[in-house]
Amino acid sequence: MSESKVEAPMPQRKAGPVEALRAVVWSFCGIRGSAAYERDVQRLGPGQVIIAGLVAASVFIGTLVLLVRWVVGSGVAG
């Protein structure tokens, strides 16, 4: 009698913080492909996406503030 073994699919590993941040940044730019989106949906948890989104938004706002301060301080805008 031959037994046929059914292999269980390998569990996908969870995405790390860098991968979550990369997914959020690409989403901010609006150039996320559907295959990458599906992969991220399977690997990223909601908490990871929220934290990465807050970090990315903070860096973006901080960069804008620094840019405005530099332009105003240099006299270019005056």
C-alpha cells in the first residue's frame, strides 16, 4: 500500500519593519503593483502598516518643515 504524502504549504514569514516601511513608502508614491500588494497583504499585519505609515508621514512632514525653514532662512523666498 503506497501512502501519498500531502505536503503542507510552507508558512510565509512575517515581514520585518524595513519591508513594512518600504511597502508604505511605495504606496505613498502610488506605484504599488498588484502582485506586490497581494504579497504584502499576506505578510504585513495592520499594526506594522500603521506604525510604518506614522513613521513615513513624520519623516515626510519633518523634511517639508526643514525645507521651508531653509528656503525662508536663505532669503530666496523673500
